[in-house]
Amino acid sequence: MDRAQKEKVVEELGQIFESSGVVVVAHYTGLTVAEMQDLRARARDAGGSVRVAKNRLAKIALEGKPCENMSDLLTGMTVLTYSEDPVSAAKVAEGFAKDNKKFEILGGAMGENALDRAGVEAVSKMPSRDELIAQIASCIGAPASNIAGAIGAPASNIASILSTIEEKAEAA
């Protein structure tokens, strides 16, 4: 890799570190190509990405970035899993780590906050952006359905009372 290519990689990594909601760093020693493709597919399905980069170039890209304190994690064979959604990449990495014991999560960063292994696990258990939107929509929709039910209830109650009175009148 010549100097121009290295500069381009550093620039791309800098963009990743700036624009990602979360970046998870893991060791991938011993994973097969098929397993790495599976990780990439899972990340893509969740709206994230996976990137293997030279640690030295990643450390250069981290200089001056909010998540610069995670450069200590960049040792050995590391892979970066990242996404704009602050939860997706962590969920993908945690799920993949459960299925593949060779995939060892080291930590990561969420904005300016460095995450250790437990921090990544905690982030992965949070609801994603889409799940939060669904929860908010259901909370907004619930009062409306309750109001509709309350408005419709008196009419159905009156109708059942009238039918009961009619049945008693016919029986008598």
C-alpha cells in the first residue's frame, strides 16, 4: 500500500469514527471467510458495516476525534463494526459473538464515551431507533383507541339495555 492509499484509508476511517453512532472493536482471529461474510451480512441487514483496517492507520485516523480514547483497543487482529444508529452495531457484534466464540469483543466508543466489554453489552440491550419509534407510536395510538372505545361504549350499553327490555316485554 503506497502513501496515497494509506492517506485515503486514514480519511475513510476518520469519517467512520466521526459519523458513526457506535463503533465496536473486536478480535477476529480464527474466523473463516464464510464467518466474516456472515458478520458483514448481519451488519448490512441492521444498517451497519464492518471494516478491517491496519491498527496503525486506525490510530492515526482517531487522532483529534471525539472517540480518540479507544485507540488502546487497537492491538492484534481487530475488526471494526459500526453504524449510525447508536445500538445496531453493538447488537450485531453481541449476537455474532454469541454464535462464534472466536469473535472476541474488546470494547468500543459511543460518541465521546469509550466503552469496555460490559459497556458494549449494555448498549446492545438498549432498544434500537426503530424500536423506540414503534414504542412511541404505540403510546400515541393507545389513548386514541381508548377514547374511541369510551365513546362507543355508551351506545353499545344503551343498545344492550334496550334489547334486554324488549325481550322482557315480549316474554311478559
